[in-house]
Amino acid sequence: MRQGALPAGLLAGGLLLTACGGSPTTAGTAGSAPDKNPYAAYESLTGQDRTDKLLADAKKEGGTLDLYTSNTDIQDLVDGFEKAYPGIKVQAFRANSETVLQRALQENQANKPQNDVIDTNDLELRALDSQHLLHAYQGSALDGLKDAAKGLGGWTAERFNAFVVGWNTNQVKKGQEPKDFADFADPKWKGKLSVEVGDWDWYASMHTYLTDEKGMSAADVDALFAKIARNVKVTKGHTVQGELLSAGQFAVALSVYSHTVDKAAKKGAPVAWRPAVGPVILRPNGIALMARPRHPAAALLWTDWVLTAGQKVIAESLRIPAAKSVPGFKDPIPPGTTTYALSKSAETDTKKWNAAYDALLRGVPAAG
């Protein structure tokens, strides 16, 4: 869940910490790796031996896992995990991704880390990783994951969010579905489009796709987005965006999550996103072990489960799991649809894209 653009300095990870008195040098504080690996006793174990040891030690730790997350479907995973391991209780703090990042950074800066695992968006995870607050997962579960879910540093993708163009089927009739993103520059869409206020990473990825893959000049892309911006209303939060789309407050959401639309449609809302308007932007959302967990055995037990059996729970939540194969899962993205990974430029030029998206939406009215 994204609610508002994250300040670029905070996302980079350094400004918040250095503002508090320079880079920490004490071992185990934010900005430095801990002296000891809290997971060392388990990382050489595999199979049932590993699970048995983790479960026994997790109970000795107090039978608790502290989880920070921005996942709106986290309760499905919590329920599944606690059913699999009834002796372990998950204490989940859920908020938007920016709040999750701020809380983790601030607690570690104060040398009082409170969580064992974090589950949030890729850019926030990269910010935490840059401060040496994460510990790279090592386990056989990696073998079952898609290549795009691995090799990300201190975190691992557990699912992928798909940014899609969604529409209200009462306002966009069958046979009149949008076909090309550039069509949204047409004045006929005035007041009928929506974007989410914090989706600068989607904007960066669309901009990069149009220049690098479609061969448009940066100036032409800027001009296209300027025309589209004249037609849009702004929402805050993808959940709200989905609700307003279902209610017909606008006809089309340009940057809505596929699972938001699919869940609403499943409940009978007049919304759809297929046939898909390319490209579908795929953003990895991940899970990470904290470098200084209070409950390391429980943290590993949770991560092992989420990346294996928990993938079926993720799929049942109409999300796109990170596993190569999940029983019963049908990819929601139709064959032949153009997909595009979150732009690398969004990771390295956060200040630039934050500012550009903010400027694009300045003066744009709010929806609702």
C-alpha cells in the first residue's frame, strides 16, 4: 500500500540517519552490520531437521514473531502460518510502506530494534538494506523461486504487484476498452482518469519504458504525460483508488493493482482490467530478515514458510507469487501481454522521479 510519495532522502536511507548525528559506528546499530550472525546456527540445516530445530528454538524464544508489514493481505499469511505452527504467535504491525520504513529506521537508530521480519515494497527494502539492517536469506526455498525474486541483496521477493490500467465497466462498455496508453491523452477522458499520488515509481517505469522500449524522446514522453495529467484526478492510497473506481467516481485508474481490481470484481463490483493495456509494470514486494532480530528462529521459520507453503496463500489472495510453480495458480496476466519490470532508474534516481511526478500532478484535482 502506497499513501503519498516518500521523501527521496528517506528512501535513499541516509538522510534520516545522518541527520541524527552522523553515521553510527557502534557495532550492531543502524549503518553497520552486527558483530555476529544471529542465524548462523540454522543456515547449514536443511529439510525437516531445519524446521524441527527452528520450531523448537522459536518456542524457547517465547513463541513470538514480530513482523512489520505494508501487506494488506497479511492476515491470510498469519492465519496460515499459525495453523502450520500453532505454538508460534505472530504480532504484526501493518501500515503503509513509508510508515513501516520510518519505524524500522528510527528504532534501529535508537538502538532499539523491535521487529524480526519486514514485508514491504522493494524501494523501502532497498533503503533498509543500504543501512545494513537486513540479513540475506539463505535457505532451500530459494530454489523454488523465479529468478526475478532472488539476488536482490538483503531481501527476497515473495510476490509481485502488477500495476495495470483498470476501468469501471458501467462507464467503459464492452468493446470500448482502452487499447493503448497514449490514447489517454485524448480530451475525451477529461475528468475520467485517476492516478495514485505516491506512484512516482510507476511513473518512472512508464517513462523509461516509453523511451527505452518504444523509442520516444524524453521530451515527447513528457508532453504525453502533460496531456494525460489534464484528464486525471488524484487518489491517495490504492485501496481508496480501487473503491472509488468501483463506485464510478472515475472511469479508469491508470496505476491500480491487478489484485485490487480482481478482488473487487470477485465481490461483484463493475470493474475489469483485461484485455490488458500494456505494459503491465511488475514491482517486487519482498520479505527480509532483520539483521538484529529478537526472535531469529521464529524469523527464519516464518520466512521458510512464506517462501514455500505460504506461496499458495499468496496466490489465493489473488496476488502474483514469487514461486516458479504454485498448485492451482493461474497467472492473472494474459499470455502475450507486454510486461515491464520496475525501472532501475526509479531505484537510483529517486529524487528526480519524486520531483518530476510531484510537478506533473501539481494542481490536479483530487478524486472523490
